[in-house]
Amino acid sequence: MAPEVRGKALLFGQWLRVQEIPDPYGKSIEAFDYVFRLLGEASQEWTNPTYRKGITYMSSKTVNAQGYVADNHELDLTRLLGELIDHRVCIFSCTLLFALCGLVYALFASPVYIADAMVQIEEKQQNSLLKSLDQLSPAYSPDSSAELQLLRSRMILGGTVRALRLYDQITPIRFPLIGEGWARLTGQQPAILRLDTLTLPPAQGKAMSLTITALNNGKYLLEGAGNSIEGTVGKLVQHAGMTIKVRELSAPAGTRFRVKQATQLEAINALSQQLNVTEQSKESGILTLSLTGADPVLIARTLNHITQSYLQQNIARQAAQDSQSLAFLQRQMPLVRSELEQAEERLNTYRKQRDSVDLSLEAKAVREQIVNVDNQLNELTFREAEVSQLYKKDHPTYRALREKRQTLEKERKRLNDRVSAMPTTQQEVLRLSLDVDTGRAVYLQLLTRQQELNISQSSAIGNVRIIDPAVTQPASNKTA
């Protein structure tokens, strides 16, 4: 016969078939021993490979009419339901406990916000020397991979860190875990402390930490490194190698702030981890920037500064390219002007010696063709000089220029062969006339390019456009 156990529960769970007996709370030591013995037998059977093979149901034990325990390998849903009902208090208590923990965390945890912005990268606007290269090379979509890395570079993020002083780490001192949430739930105004200047001496190789306590009438108490100094908002405080100037202090009297100063590299790395830059679709040229943080105003200002810095460096880069091209033209113009004057002088001298020899109709036709080819070759020379500063020789644009030059040089050789078949006098007059015409065309081209570059340099807009400025919203399912 089974030991005295809680009969009703076991009858409902179909674990043991026993009669109704006393001890309704199941506190008998023998009952616990009996149950643990049954559990041990069940675990031994389950570890038997022969028993486990092909079995997908649970093992239960029942007591037959003779009082012996018999194995019954079947899935008893009634028994499982009975076990759930028997332990309903424990199950409900655990569920309620975890629900309360989740509710407390949701109420007291600091929310995380996300700010996003959108930037468009257009095809690069070539300067005047390169504006017709699109006819020579295939069209390419904007390369956003390099721009993605540029947006996360220290050049861009470092400027934002310095401008917004993101290396100054200022946090209100509140009760651990629930202090921030309690202040938010009770409707307290956010405590604000902003600095204009902060210089902290290192403390044994580590960043020094200060504590600032808000006082009345724009006063504050500065504590750190064994010092206690009273300061005023808007006035510079210098003491023991420390310099601080508080720009704004908006907090009730008694509010305390912890102030630290990270290195610029640490601040840049922290900002880079919070910043996410993605391209909406491949080769679309549309970049989405997002920044997460606990301060919605600060992350919006930070993201807007990043996009503006990126835009300004893009404009400055285009202006620098125009400046290089303009400097190249200014070096070439005196040389071209001198060559033109010398060519005109040689032509006039030869005509005086030959009594104003004129060209035949055939020579005039050949001269027009040669002038046209020479103008194209000269234009290619200027383009190649500019392209060599931007691309390598294996770049498609550079290769297209060389192929175009080879075609024009073949045409020039064919025209030279026609000139060689003319009389000697006609050849000489034609050659001198070509020198004058070519020099004059090149000089006019340089003047035109110079004017265009001056306009382009003064009105550079870059190939980047800010489509959407930063807008902040709560980050879904995120808390700090």
C-alpha cells in the first residue's frame, strides 16, 4: 500500500490510485520519500536507450488492485492538467512576478531616442575642363561606398565632437536604477548643465571627475580633488590647473552633476558606435543616417551638424578642384600667348618674302580640317592634364581620353600626308597659317575656361544635398 499522501491531488493527477486518507496538505515525510523514489525510477528508465527508442510519450505509474505499482507508458492529458491545477498558485505567482518586473522596468528605465536624416549623393559635377567627358566615358552611378566611410571618418565626426563638446560627459547624480525614471514620472524638469570651457588635469593618468552642485541665484559649488570652489554661471573659474566656465545651469538648488572629460578620440569612437549610415538601395545615392541616444535634443543637433559638415567638406573639395584647374590655366596662358605672337610674326615675315602668297582652295579646305583636329587635340590635352590629378591611368575616363586621342592623331596623320603632296610654297604657307590659327583657338579656349572656372569656384554647390534634416522620435523597444 502506498504511504500516506495527499489523496485528492494524486487521484486527480492519475499518479497513484489510493483511497482518500488524512494529511490533506501532503506534509508527510514518507509521502515525499515515496514521490522522490518514483521520480528516480522514472529517470533511470528514461536514460535506458532501449526505453527511449521510438517513444514519444510520458511514463506514469499506477497502483493495481493488488497494490503493486505498474508501468503504463501513455500520454495522460488528464494527469498533466491536474498537475497544472495543483500548482496553479505557483504558476500564477511566477507570472505575476515577472509581469511586475517588466512593468517596473518599463516605467523607470530611461527611454532611448533615435534621430534620422537623409542625404542624396548626385553625380559629380565636372568643372569646365571636364564637362564633356560624359560623351567619352560610360555613365556611372554615384559611388556611395566611399561616402559611407567618409561620413564615419574622424574628419567629419571630429569636427562635430569639437563643435558640440561631446567629450564633456555631464550626468545628473540620481538614485541608482530608478532615480531617472522617478524624476520623469513625477514630472520634474530635466536638469541641464552646459559648459563653454572645461580643462581638467589628469589624476594619476586617469581623467579627473568633478561634482557640481546647483545653488541659488546662478551659483554653483564645484568639488573635486579635495577642493571646494564656488562659481557663478557665465564666469570663468581657474584653480589648481583646472579651468571651467558654465554657460547654462537649469536645475533646482541641490541638484548634483558628475562631470568628466574624455579624450577626443574616445568621444569620436563613441559617436561612431551610435551612428548608423546605410544606403537605401544599391546605387541609389540616397543615404540614411540615424543616431541613438538618451537626449533627444542633443542627438538631433549632433546629426544635423554631421550632415552640415559633410556638405561643407564636399563643397570645399569641389572648390579646391576648380582652384587647381584655374591655377593650371593661369600658368599656361602666358606661354600660349607668346607662341601665338611668334607664329603670327613668322607668317607675316614669310608672306613679305614671297610677295603675299595665298592658299589654294584645296589648301584652305585642308587647313580647316587640320585646325578642327588640332582644336580637339588641344582640348584633350587640357582634359588629360586635369584627369591625371583625379584618376589613375587605368580609370575608364582616362582610357577613353587616350582612345579619343589615338583616333584624332590618325586623322591628323592622314591630313599631313595630303599636305606633303602639295607644292613647297603652299606647304610652308599652310604650316605657318595653321600655327597662327591653332594658337589663336587655344588662347581663346583658355580665356573661356578661365571665366567659367572663376564662376564655378565662386558658386560651388558640391554634389551632396541634404533632403531631410534630423528628426527625433522614441526608438521602438529600446531603453537605456
